[in-house]
Amino acid sequence: MAGETLTATSYIQHHLTNLTYGKLPEGYERQNADGSVEVLSQDTWTLAHTSQEASDMGFMAIHLDSMFWSVFLGFVFVLVFARVASRIHSGVPRGLQNFVEMAIDFIDKQVKDSFHHKNAMIAPMALTIFVWILLMNTMDLVPVDWLPHLATIVSGDPHFFFKVVPTTDPNVTLGMAFTVFGLMIYFTIAKKGFMGFVKELTLHPFHAEKWYINVILVPINFALESISWISKPISLGLRLFGNLYAGEMIFILIATMFSAGLVLGLFAGVLQWAWAVFHILVIVLQAFVFMVLTIVYMAMAHQVEEEDQFH
Amino acid sequence: MNINLTLIGQSIAFLFFIWFSYAFVWKAIRAAMDEREKQIADGLEAADRAGRDLELAQEKATKHLKEAKAEAAGIIESANKRANQIVDEAKEQARTEADRIKTAAQAEVEQEVNRAREQLRAQVATLALAGAEKVLEASVDEAKHKELLDKLAAQL
């Protein structure tokens, strides 16, 4: 494949770098392909040529490949489903409608199992999460070199970075997880009021009858609750990222064997197939876990605890 | 593994897709599915009801049939009875008629006999008187001996 002129390390490095468009600061020393150094005279928005540049861009950068694939797959999801929804009928369902209804039914059942409050947003959110993450994860099953290689041919740049699995980008998974977190806070406040939210943070888990004991307990509670709250989106996002990143990494490691002779190449083919089969499980499971946890967090946000009614 | 603006981009995309699927996907599909569920439930219920109706109708039909059979049997029985009765009545009538005719005949015969006897008796008296007249050569006074002669005739 593309690896003949590359070492295994640089091959892996290349595969783990996103196509980053960002701002390089003034005075940044850019290394060109021919070895010359170019010093930037002003802040420059540009594509990163190396992974070093990508990380030097800091926060003011965007991963074009992650964004492209996640938005593209999101549109695949909404357009397919909206197409079915626009011509849906209550007669005998056929073809795609069957599939879509099966998905809807499955999600609806999951939501009804763990979410017992009235909120019409939760089920569509769960559907979006499940199908979208499933689609993004499924990109992992496309052999690791196909789309990046195609991208280098199309762009004409042999070092064109192109990561095709958005969920192996922590930005994507954490972005979704923090959105869930934001919605959680929003629904908590919407349901219990801002004071209810504050009470939830400060009067649990320890609570005393006397106010002067409570004064001591409040900071302890706040510390504990803050950690418990902030750990939710982080674990939610990192779980998905970690699973998919590890899976992707294994695919890349297997792919490095393709350039190491016929026997190892064949062996790598078998390995890749076996890992892909196993990975199907991970793909579905992680999408499912993300969805279920989101539903549970939303249910928690809507839950009015008994103690709150006394204060 | 740099955290950057992609995080925010993904959040916006996420919210957009949630909104989109809320507005254009979920409601319509769920509504259609609920409607179908209702249709199926209605259909099943109707089938159930039809089954029950059929059973009821069959029961009714069987009952009617049984009733009709019983009625027919009753009619046949009463007809038989009536026929027997008619035959019996006819027999009875015939017997009565025969008796009546026989009695009438007997009475007539008796009457005839009596009449004949009466005639005979009358004639016997005359004959005897004539005989006696012949014997006594008119010495007998008819008026004198009439009572005697009548007595004689009555003893015959």
C-alpha cells in the first residue's frame, strides 16, 4: 500500500493525524516539504502539514475530516429517515420503511424502559445518538487505507491526512458527551428550577436537620456532586472514544503487516477479517451504551427527588 | 489527539441532528406506527367479534334446527293421533249406524209380525164365525156371539 516509503511508525502516525485546519500563530516556524523553514509573519489560518503543526494550532483549529464524515453520516441518517418519514403510511410496511420502523421501535422500547417522564425530545435524541454513532463507528470496518488513499489521489498530496472514523476523534465523542451534559443541566434546571439544581449539587449525598451542620456539609457535598456530575460526560465520551480508538489502532497495526511479505500479508488479511468480525460487536455495543446512558442521564435530570419537596 | 474547535462543531451538528430527527423523523414515523398498531388491534378485535358472532349464529341455527325437528316430530305424532282418532270415530259411527239399522229392522220385523198376527186374529174370528155359521146353519146370532168369538180369537 502507501507504506513502502514510510516506516511503520510514521505510517501509524499518519493514520492517527486528522486533517486539521487551524490558526498558526505569528512567528511560527514552518518546515516545508523540501526542508526549508518558513517563518510566519502573521497569524495564519491554514491546513496543518504535520501532526506537530496540528497540535501547535491549539484550540483554534478544526478537524475537517472528522467534521466532514460526522456531518455527512449525520445527513445520511436524517435524510434516509426523513425520506421514509415523508412517505410513511400505516399500511403494510415494505423495504426501507420496515428497517426504519424496526429501529424506531427498538429505540422507543429502550426509552420507555428507562425514561418515565414526559419529554418528546428524548426519544428522537436517543434515535439520533444510536444511528449516528453506529454509522460513524461502522466507518471503522472500511479497510484503513482505502479512503485515506483515495483522498491522497484526489488531493494529489501524498501526505494528505484523512481519518475516516469520526468517533476515534475525542473531539467528536466529547463534543457529543458535553452536549448531553449541557442538556442534562438544562433539563434539570427546567424541571426543578435553578435553586433545585443548586440544592441537588449541595444537599446531597449528606444532609442534616440542623442548619449549622449543613453549612459544613455543603462544601463536601458540592465537591462530591461536582465530581460525580463532571465524570458523567467525560466517561461517556472517553468510553466511546477509547473503544473505537483502540479498535482503529489494531486495524492500523494489522495493516502495517501488509507490506511485510506475502505470508505475513495473508496472515494480516485473516487477522483483519477476524478483528473486523469482532469489532462489529464493539461498534453496535458502544453506540447502544452511549444511547442508554444518555437516556439514563436524562431520566436523572427529570427525576424530582422526594427530599426536594420538603425544602 | 488535540482538543479543538471540532468539539464545538460536533456539538452544533449533534443538536442540529437531534432537532431534525425530532421535527421531521420521529413524530411522523411514530404517528404512522401508532396508527397501524391501532388498526391491527381494531382488526383483531373485529375478527374476534366476528368469530364470536359466527359461533353465536351457529348455536342459534342449531337451536332452530332442533326446534324445527321437534316441531315436525310433534306434528307427525299429532297427525298420527288424529288419524287414529278419525278411524276410531268412523268405526264407532259405523257400529252405531249398524246397530241403529239392525234395531230399526228388528222393530219393523216385529211390527210386521204383530200386524200379521192381528190380521190373522181378525181373520180367525171371521173364519171361525163362518165355520160355526156353516156348522150351526145360521143359528148363531152374530151379535150375540161376537164377544165369545173375540175371546176365542184373542186366545190364538
